[in-house]
Amino acid sequence: MQKSFGNYIAGDWVAALSGCTFENRNPADTSDLVGVFADSGPEDVERAVRAAREAFPGWKALPAPRRGEILFRAAEALVRRKEDLARDMTREMGKVLDETRGYVQKVNRLLGSGFAPAPPPSDAASFFVPSGAVRPPPTRATARARRPEPARPRVYYKWRDTGGITHVAEAPPPEGTVYSMIRALD
């Protein structure tokens, strides 16, 4: 049975203004018709953007907890349908199933679901807290050394994650993290 899909605009499924459609077939099995979709053009995009702009004041007027509840319910639906959605995406795009599962999981994280708790907001302030001597843990190579090498300055990165845990490492922290550099003697 052939499935037809339109554009979801202003709460309704609508055909493209041109009336044109296109077939989407499984790249791994071209006899498998995934569905017939609206062949949308710039006018359809303008119509969708206009509807979104008109709907935004109503969304913005909802209290934040209510908006969060709506997004959480959408995330729960993704959790329930994760496997079906991943299989549909694999069938439609020809990607590996594990990859499409990852895509569904990423969207779910953006919605703030239970896959990974959303981190608390981070402050954007840089701070320095003296922590005394900083030395990495010994490795086998440094533990076997008979005589110490002359002290040389090394650079370490120190940052506090959104959970309040302080990290010190030779590698830089994740991109976008506020951190301070510490010069220490090895």
C-alpha cells in the first residue's frame, strides 16, 4: 500500500502548492517504495515560515514548565518509537541502522529526554583557584626512571564542568568550556 506524505503546516498536513509529488525509494532495494512525498518549493517554505512566525507568540506566552512538559512528551514518544524511527530512516536514506539510532538519540537529547540528563546551565565566568602543586599521575616510564630529569615547565588545563567537578589535564577541555591554563614544574 502506497503511503503519501504532505507538509505539516499550521497544524495540518497539506499538499505542496504546486500539487507535485515525488517517490522516495529504498536505496538498498529500489523496488521498495518508502512513500510519495510533497514536492515542496519556495512558496511552501514561505507558507511554513509564516505559520511558524504566527504561532511563535502563543508558544512564547506558555509558561516555561508547560513548554518543557511538551518537549519532554515529544522526547518520550521518541524513546518509545526509537527503533521504528531508526528503521524508517535506514529504509529511506540507506544509512546503517546503528547510525540512524544515533540520530534519533541525538534529537532526543536536544529535547531533554532521559537518554542523558540535560546539564545544568553553565556560568560563563573564568576563575582561578590555587590548588598547589599539580603533577600528573606517574606512568610506567616515569616510575622506572633512575634519576629525575631536570624540571621543565608544562602546561595543564584546569576547568570545572557543569556538575561542579574540577578537572586538570594536559589535553584541552571540550570545545566551548571556560578554562584556565596552569604552568607547573614536572
